[in-house]
Amino acid sequence: MHRARCLIGTGLSDYEIARRTGVSRSTIQRWRTCGAPARTSKKAVAPWRPTEPGIYSYILGIYLGDGYVARASAPSPVLEILLDPKYPRIVDERERLSWLPGSRPW
């Protein structure tokens, strides 16, 4: 990444910089127009594990089907899951699981 950032100001084409560095041409182009990301130090991060693996797996499965992470007025992200009425069994099952954390009445 450092070498690619250094080559951007040399007059080489994005294609040539990509060829020399292995960084994709589209990434070089984006760095040239929007600026390359600042160097960051790599800090060791402790591995995260869910406290309730079963609940986490279930919510993740629903999220991957019909969910997204949104920013609410609070500083914390909010997981929004929209269930499609075309799949009534999934909607019914989710409604029965009111014990899930953060559940609200539908």
C-alpha cells in the first residue's frame, strides 16, 4: 500500500501502478481521486465471542435474510430486521420468539 501511494504522484498511469504493486487499478484510481487512506497502526484485538451463541446464530440468520444495520438517533448502531410477508412461517416463528434480546411487539 505504501509503495502504491508513493507512485501515485509520479505520473505513472493507474494501470501501471496496479501492475507494479498488485493493488487493483480501481483502488489506485479511487486513491488518486479521493485520497489514499491514512496509515493506521495495527492493534491486537481480542477475539470476540457471542455470550449466547444460539441466539446470536439465529439473529444472524434472520439478519442475512432481511436485515440491515442502521444508525438511530442514539450513538449505537441498531439492527433492523424486516420480515417479508411472503414467508409467513418465518414471520410466525419470529413472533413466537419474544424472548430474543431487543424484541419489540410487532
